[in-house]
Amino acid sequence: MLFCLLPLLFGFTAPVLAQTQAQIQACGNSIEIVGFDVNPTFSTTDTTGYSVTYSYSVSSCTNPQIPVNNIYLSDLDAGLLYNCPTSQFGSSGSLTSLCTKTKGSIAQTALDDGDVDWAITIRLGVKPTFFGIENDFTVNPVEGPAPSGSSRRRRALEQNLKNGLPRAAPSPLLARQMCSAGHSHCRAYSRGGFECVNTASDVTACGACPMSAEAVDCTSIDGVNEVQCRSSKCLVLSCDRYHTVSSDGRSCVPNGKARRSAYL
């Protein structure tokens, strides 16, 4: 109570309220990666650092100011993270980070260890709401100068993406780094990359990421009238007149009442 009264007693300005979940979400949804190559060709002799540029809505990301927590490269095959320089959103609508991890070292790792699946991730927000965007890419490593033209693998990958086929799942390490408790690291099929989904309470994707085999659509339970997703499990509140809530509250069971049929 004393802490709350101090601004009034001494004329201090009250602290600005923290950014809301909706504001953080709006900023995250506006972010797009510029000129992203899903299958870049890197030469082992290339000493330039891997760079990434993001565009974003200035109004959504700076009013209020949404903090950028970190940007990092990920070796998805080995589960390793490499931090990249982080800057904050400004009035330009563009944010660039030049990572110290060079393209040549990425190519060499791919050749030596077979680690060809990588990702670049930006993470923003404040507790308890964080928003992460991961963009995956598969490296085509070559020794010496990089050749021109696209490879057969690149054409095949681009065709898969056009057809909506998923890429390899993100590593568990990335999922823990990006999402808060109760949220799952899920592919954002509509816009690419990944996002954190509250699978503990999402009634149409209860317990797992949307469109995954493990996800349960609680609204599709036979005979259900009212239903919620609590702690990643469907909880039936009521059923239609022909069903009764089961003893465990997970389904609706027929109650024996006959359905009326109309014949024309």
C-alpha cells in the first residue's frame, strides 16, 4: 500500500501500464521477414555474417513500445542457439540484425555434421506474454564459391511449401525458449513460420497444435452443447437432450431418449 501511495505523496508520475497481450500480438502479426530464402546456397569460403531484415507496423510495435527480447540463429539438427545483435523497433519500420555466425561456418557445419536445417528467430514481448516468429531454412552447402542458379532440392522445397506441406518440426529446445507455460510452439500455416498457441485452453485445438494429429476439437464431440478446454483436456459442461455428460466430463453419452423423425 505504501508503494502505491508514493506517487501521490511525492508527485511522482505513475508508471505506464505494461503492454497488453493484444498489443503484443498485433505487433507480432505485423512482422514479415524481407527477402527470405528458404534454401540458400552458402559457400565454405564466405566470411560474411548471416543477416536478417524484418519489416513491421510502426504504429503497432511502437505505440506502445513492444520490446524485442532477442534474435538468434538455430542449428535445428543439433539444437544449438547463436545469439545475434538485437535492436528495438523504431520509426523506420525496418529492423536488421547481422549475426556473428558466418555463412561459411554454417556451410562447413552442414558439410561436416550434416546439419542443414537452420532457423532465424525473433522474440518479443513482456511477461507473461511473449511472441516468437521462427523462419526455417535448409542450407545447400558448397566448397569454394557458391554456384549460380537454383538446385533441384530448392525447387522441390518451394513446391512443397506451395502445396502447404510442413517442414521438419522445431527442436524441443526452441519450443522451450520461445513459448510460456501452457503454450505450444506451433506452425503458423496461414503466414509461415511459427507461433505460440495456448493449447491448454484452445477449444478447437485442445492439447496440441492446430491441424496436428494430437489436437482435439472439443466442439466436435458427439452430442455436445457446451464445452471448454481446460488444462489441455476437453471438459463437457452440457449435452443436447439426447445425451448426458459422462462421469469423467469428457464426452456425451446417449441417454436413451428417442429422436423424433419427420416424414414428408
